[in-house]
Amino acid sequence: MVTFGALFLLLLVFSFTRIPFDMQRWLGTEGAGFKFSPSVIVMLGGSGMPSESNLIRLNYTKNLALIFPDSKIMIAHPSDTAVVNEMIDFLVAFGITPDRIHTKSHGLNTREQAMELIEIYPGITHEKVVIITSPENMYRTMRTFRKLEFESIGGVSAFENAMFVDLSYNFKKLGGKEFVPDVSGNLGLRYNFWNYLKIEISCLREFVAILYYKVNGWI
């Protein structure tokens, strides 16, 4: 209990710094850069529709598909026909023609999705492939695909975009009680602290997954 308590306090301290941001940024960009025009865009999904994670990845997929109109789009998602169809409809609504979109829906983790791509689309390891996934998953994804001998591969992490708006408010004007702390101007405590706590948990989970993949020889 003392160890877990100390770890929790450490996480609280880190959440007041930029360490969680830098940790997520590193996981999302390390080894993911590319300087080629992709012939295949692969979106790794894993949530329902609509959901925050799938929608933001679809948005990045749509943007990249419009920039590279000759590329194929492959959606890798666990078996759920209704969800996959909604994902296709999202892309089509933004002008992506249905004949560009291909799906595979059996892989339940990153390695299985990569292996299924090779099985269903022979020769994909020789294509120029760009993968879209969450920032936390990108580091492991790049190494998983390279382990399976994908020759030209890069990644685009689905980072959230910051909102540049002053979210301070007038505590007294809204009828705030005198005995309640006024945090109206403390955006770090109101937002950054909680957001960074979530990022820390996601990154810690990912580091455990990286270790698991490493032990198994998958990366």
C-alpha cells in the first residue's frame, strides 16, 4: 500500500508538469516519420461509432486520403459490421469514393491486425504504407509492422488539437459562494491537471503493452 501510495503521489506531481505531454508526444512521433507518398493508408480502429477515438482517427484518415487521392484506404477494426459500415459512411460523406476503401475486421490487437493485412492483401509489405492510430499506440505499432517486414512504413498520430480560448470566468458574477475556492482563472488546475492524469494512465498502460510485446518478440 505504501508503494502504491507513493506511486499515486508521484503521478499527481507529474500531472502539474509537462512530463505527460512530452511522454505522449514521444510515443506518438518516435520512428513514425515518412517522406514518401503513401500507396496505402491503414487506419487502426478499436472503438464503437460514434466514439472519440474512432472519430478523430477517421478525421485524420480523411485528411490524408484527400491529400493523396491515389492511395487505398484500409480500415482494420474488430468484427462489427455495423460499426465498420458507419466508418465507411463517414469517409464517403467527405468525398472519399467507396472503391478506395477496404476493410478487415478480425484482428483483436495490433500484431493480429498487421498479420491479417499480410494474409488478406499479399504484397502489402512492399507497398508504401502510412498508419493512423492513437498517439499512445504509435511507437508499438511502428515496431510491430517493421517486425513483420513492412519495408516502407510511416505513421500519423491522431493527436487532439488544442483550443486556444481563454476559459477563465467571473466567479463572483456567477454567484460563487465565499467559502468555495475561486479557481476561475486557474486553468492548470481546472483542465491541465485532469487531462494530464488521463494521459499518464494511457501512457503507463502503453508501456506495459510495449513490455508485453517485447517479451513475446513481437517488436
